[in-house]
Amino acid sequence: MSSHADPDLTRLRIIFVAQRDAHGWTYEELAERSGVSRQTLLNISSGKYNGDLKTWMKLARAFNTSLDELLAPVWE
């Protein structure tokens, strides 16, 4: 039986902050581009909320990357 490490969901906040910074977008700009509410973005940024699959799919599209590529660091 093979064992797989569990994802480190604490990295979601780090991934989000790094991507937003890399694109130079304000929360308002990212909300507009992604269709995710500004409050949800703030909650992800602060670690209060990890987001759901739909949220991360919208963010991946806004950041012009695949969901797999965007979330890969949670498995490292």
C-alpha cells in the first residue's frame, strides 16, 4: 500500500499572496478579473479561509495558469 503525503493547506495563503503580488493586482482588480468577491480574497490572503474548488478554478483562470500548476506547492 503506497502512502501519499497530505496536502499542506497552509500553503494556499502563500500561493495566493505570491500570485497576486506577481501580477501586481489590487484585491479589487483581482476580484474583477476572477469573479471572486473581494472579501473572499481578503479571507484567503489572511488565512481565514482556504477557498473551495470553484474559487481556486476562477483564480487559476485569472492568473492564466492551470489549477494543477497553481496548487502544486501544497503537495511539496
